[in-house]
Amino acid sequence: SEDPYDQAVAVVLRDKKASTSYIQRRLQIGYNRAASIMERMENEGIVGPANHAGKREILVETGRAREDED
């Protein structure tokens, strides 16, 4: 199966939502796992640091037009 980190990056870039709780819900993983994934994304320059509300700026573009699905 796909690496949870890669899945999380895909979710963040697709949904434009970068928070630990969002990743946790979408990937159905524990909080600690989701938090370490978000930390790695920050270290790799994909997202910025969390603000007071736990939201992060997304620093990379997907390179394709955003499709509104769902």
C-alpha cells in the first residue's frame, strides 16, 4: 500500500488543507503519527509552521489546475 507520508502530501496539495487533525481524519491514523508527518512536511518545505489555530500555509504548488471534486 501507499506510504502514509506520500498520501498525506497528496491530500494536502489536493484539498489545500494542512493541519494535523485533517491528516489524521483523512488517513485514519493516530494523532502522533499525523503530527510527525506534518513536521516532516514542514522540514521538507511543503508546508509552513503551524499558526495559533494549527493551520499551516502550503508552500508548494501542485503544478496543475485545481479540480473541485467530491
